[in-house]
Amino acid sequence: MSESEQVSPEAVNASEQTGAPDKVRKLTNILVISVVVIFLFSVIADRIIPITDNARVKGYIVPIKPEVSGTVLDIVVQPNQLVNQGDPLALLDPADYRIAVRHAEQNLEIAGQNVGAQTANVAAAQARLTSAMVEQANTQQQASRVLAMADKGVVSRAEADNARAALASAKAGVSKAQADLEQAKQQMGQQGEENSQVKAALLALEQAQLNLERTVIKAPTQGGVSNFSLSEGFYASAGQAIMTFVSIEDIWIEAYFRENSLGNVTVGDEVEVALDFAPGKVVKGRVTSIDWGIDWGQSNQAGKLAQASEQTGWLRQTQMLPITIQFERDEVRGLLRIGGQADVIVYSGDNWLFNAFGKVWIRLLSLFSYVS
């Protein structure tokens, strides 16, 4: 090898020392660019596909209060057992109320005898009317809840239509029972129908039959009971709660987002939800309402000076605002828990890149629920 082709060790060391800073500089540039790209991507994504883990499953919590007093004869339902609307939850001792019904029937018969009228058909028609009225009252309560949530967009139009149809059917049942009662009254003759004793006896019979119906405590909707330590022999007082009923028919999600994330969110936007109690499952939904405001402690008592909230640091604390989400419950029916946590992502546009990233991310979060 010629002297010109030989490389001295000093030259090799100089070359290596020059290449090392170049590699560090290149790696630093890559890291800086990556951080900037990730930062910009997260800022833009927060406006297009906002996501939050501050979300809860919400629903109606109904205290079950008997409308009549009595000794608990039987507890039909078990804690947290799934029941349907109208299923009996508990039975109160009906003995006293049955006696009251027979006593009212006897008084009606006596009143009819005084005017020479037959009252058996009237008593039977009155019993049917009472049952129909109880059914209508229960259906009315359920329909009111469903329609109120339908106005907010929490439940679907189909569920609202079903509630209206059930209420219309219950009203038709009451109308038919009323017509049967009027027909039975007419068969007594005008003298019996207009007699004040007969009218008073009919009212007393209606009240006695109504009280007897109320000894069966029924589920107001589909759901389950919890938080009760009831036993046979317990004396239940009218108007005092004996158990808590959790309705699973009217369930929605309330999700809190930073206010600067809601700029592009509108009612009707597609949503995907990862529920903690259903790991690995992503449920679709829709934004149904965006709250107009939130309480931030701005109210001050008269006679006192206003109080300014303290701000620490050079960035303001972010304000969270709630939105309401209706989601598909069929896939997770039977697994729903009021107060359960969820991750929610909103797709506020048709940007395929960000939407694809969001769909992958929410599914990863759903899988993380197995270990979180």
C-alpha cells in the first residue's frame, strides 16, 4: 500500500468525532419534528374528534313507596334481579283490604235493595274499571318519563312512539271499562243510578278495590331493585320507601368535555362509547344535546361582596361542559350499571384520517378496560 493510500489513526479518530455530533443532531431533529407533529396532530384532533374519559352512565333512580300500609307478606324479587315493567316486587298482606272490598260490596247491595235494583253487575264492572285505572296510571308515569327523555333526544323516536301507543291502549281500556260500568248502572234503572246511597256505595267500593290492587307493589319499568334489606313480616307504611328501583329503560351517557373541544360538536354527531363494564366492546351513539352552561359558583349572597376565584399558573384551568349522548343499548343489555364510567369520542366531521385514528384509539381504550 502506498503512503498516500494509508490513513493515519489520528484521521480516523477525527472522522469519528465529526460523525458523532452529526448523528446526535440528526436524532435531535427527528425527535423535535416528531414532538411538533404529535402536538399539532393532538391540537387539531381535539377539535375534530374530541375524546374524554369523564363520562358516566345515567338513568332514573326511583324510590319504591307503597301507596297503602301493610305487613310484607312476600318479597318476590331478589336484589339486583332483572324485572320487567309490571312484574310484582313485593306483596303486602291483603286480608284487611279484601274485607274492605267485601264490606263495600255488601253496602252497595244494601243500597240497591233499598231502591229495588240489582247491583252485582255494577260491582263487577267497577272492579274492572279500577284495574284499568291502575294500569293507566302506571303506563302514564312510564310514558311521561320516556316522552320527557325523547324531548331531550335521550331515547329514540321508536321508544317514544311505543310509549304513546301503550298509553293510548291503557286509555282505551279505561274508556271501555267506564262504558261497561255505565251500561251496568243503566240496567239498575234510573232510580238506582241516581240514588245518593248507591253513588256513595260505589265510591266506597272503588276506593276499597283500589287499595286492594295497591297491595301488589309492581315494577314501574324494566330494571332492578337494590339497596334494600326487606324481610317478610316487616310493616310497610304508605309513602315510606322500602327499596330503590333502578330503571334501565331510560339510560343515557353524560360526558364532560373541555369547552375548547366542543367548537365543532353539534347535535346528531356520531359517537362511539367504550364502557368500562363491557371491555372490548365499542357501542355507537349520537349527541342528543349540548348543555347551555354549568354552575361555576357565580352566585353571591345579597349584602356580600363578590368573590373572585383564584387562578394559579400561567394557564387557566379548563372548564368542563356536559353533553348528553344516546347510545345503542341492545349490545350491552343486562350489563348496564348506573354510574358506570365510559370513554367517549365524538366524530364532528367527515375527515377520514382523523376518524380512522379515532376509531382505532377508542378500541384500544376499550381493550385497556380489561386491565384498568
